[in-house]
Amino acid sequence: TPRIMERFTSSVNLRFIDVSFSYNTVSENIVSSLCVHFAPGWTGIAGPNGSGKTTIAKLATGLLLPSKGSISGLSREISTIYCLQETEFPPDHSGEFLFSSSNRAGELRSLLGINRDWPDRWETLSHGERKRFQTGVSLWLEPEILALDEPTNHLDSSARKLIQSALKTYNGTGLIISHDRELLDTLCTSVLFVRPGNAVLRPGGITAGLEQERIEEAGREREYDLAKEEL
């Protein structure tokens, strides 16, 4: 249900405490003993395909439940949205968003260049137009936790900039799965680097995080070389 208030500021601190998860069809854990704190603001989630990024986002929004461990900050009173990468169908609450007279709805429709006939001709819209509309509805619903899966994938530069500008107006606890470096550098105060069997949260955007990862890897290589010499 859409919120009545025009804007809000979330104080949700989302914590994964020793969280593991596996699907029934897979014996190995997709997520293993993950301990991470997602603070208010945008946190990026980066890593190779199949490393568990989408699983983490779905756990964070309550669509999946941990096989082991717990997640604090989630409750029935906390509103969450997981925004799919796909745009096959118009999102729920499309009509309410389009015809809402609230300042917030008007701001988002203007920021994202949304026309009121878009749901009626969904099949003829480009992926970029559908993504802008999907993003606008998600932001207008003002969830306290919002997870976006590749919000700018396969979009041209103008559509990416529109979505980036709109996402800057969000005040809750947000997670972004993305390969878009500019988006992660511009929006995120931290990035969770997910590798098979391992996840590390680093401060700053993706560029700062990758540099820190490079430094850590170089340090491990030096330690290994020293150990070899001593041996």
C-alpha cells in the first residue's frame, strides 16, 4: 500500500548475522555464513554471475528466508521492494502512481520523463522506458528497504542518467546489484564484493573498493613470497 506521507527518512539498519542459504535443488550453499551490515543509503552488490548477488537481495527484502542465521531489521512493519531486472509486465500500483496528485509522484514523473499512457501501450515501450517507469513506481512507494537488480543494464546514457538522478532522491536503505561503475561510484557509500564462498563489504564506490581489493591481494602475495623465502 502506498505511504500517505510525502517523504520519509529510514532508520533501518539491516544486519545479516551468520546467514547461509541454499535452494532445495542445490546441495551447496549459495550464501555461506554471511555477516554484513547494510546501513541507510545505497550499498552496491558486485560480483560474477552465479556468486549469490540476487539471493542476497532477495534475503534482504524478505523474499527468501535464511537456511541458517538471522537477519535483523526485517519485520512485518518494515516495507520492502525487490525490483526485478526484467520488465515484461507493468509494476503493481502503476495507475495510482500515474494519477497521484502528490508532490512526490509529480517529482518522479518529471525526473524520469514518464507519460501517463505508458501502461496502456506497454508492449510498444522500449526497455529503457519500462525501466524508468518501474523505477518511478518503486521510489514512489517509499519502501524502507529497496533492492534493485541491474537497474541500468542495456540502457542508453540518457536513460541511465535519468534513473541515476531519481535514485539520488531515495532516503531509505537501498541495495543495487549492478555492473555499472558510474552508477555505483555516484550513489554508493559502500560496496559488497561477492565471490563464490566469500563476501567483503568495502567503503566507497566500486572504484575505491576495487583498488582496496588490489592492495589486499598484493599484500597477500607479498606475505606468500616472504613465507616461501623463509621456508
